[in-house]
Amino acid sequence: MKPIHVKPTGVKPKRLLVFSQTFVPDPASVGQHMADVAVEMARRGFSVRVYCSARGYDDPSVIYPAQENLHGVDVRRIPFASFGKKSILTRILGTFSFMTQVFLRGLFAPADGIFFSTSPPLIGIVACFIGLVRRIPVAYWAMDLNPDQLIAMHKIKPRSFAARAFGNGE
């Protein structure tokens, strides 16, 4: 009997989830950088889904489409995930709401890995928990680490562990 050779019809792309409260077209810097990564990963053959806020970070009156495809990236914008930066309370509410919604979606969305950054600052807790439960890798891009500002505000000392670890110690 002759062996049957089957040519693969296609390889299933790896699925990457991206968690970022801001994303293009929002002008916030972190969202712009996350978009660069998401688009590049899609260009490299990954299936990329982004969960971000449906409202502008600086101006919550700006509302973006709930779902769209940007350069091969599946963008899903979450309602009630940003209420602006006018007060600490609105930031906390927006962060908590975003993290809760991402948690619920991230537990069930198709994924082989998770990528996140510093927007919102505590999203890593959600991402790591989802990664642990689903047994998928999680990658963190550390942005907005500014120990030099903390030194200038006298919140940490120039020779402290944090200042030295991030390269700003004397």
C-alpha cells in the first residue's frame, strides 16, 4: 500500500490577546505603542485581538467604534472603561471597570498568549491570573517607569534599591 501524503492546507495562526486601556486612534502614547506591536504581530501571521476602552483617555466624550479591524488587528472596545482623568475617583472607576470587563472576556477569548503594558497600571494582575488559569504565556512591556520623578519629588532616595534597579541611582 502506498503512503498518502497530505499537504497541509494552512497552519492555524497563534492567537494573541492584547490588553490596553488606550489604543489607536486615541492619541495616548501607550495606546500608540501597543498598536505598533499589535499591527506588527498581525503582519507576522498572528491572529491579534485587542481589548481597549471605547472612550478617549483624555476626553471621554470621544467614542470609538465598538469593534473594527485595523491593519489586520481585531479591536474590541469595551464600554464604561474610561471616564476621563478629571479626578482620582474617575480614574479608579474607569480602571476597575476596564479590568473587570477584560477579566471576563480574557477568560474565554481564544488565545495562545497575552500581551499587556502599563495602561491601566494594575492590568497585569488580571493578565497574569488569566495566563495562570489558562496556562498560556503572558508578556509585559514596562512603560512609564520614572524613578527620576520620584527622586525629584523626594518620594525615594537617589541611592534606593528602586532608583538603582532602574538605572537612575547615583
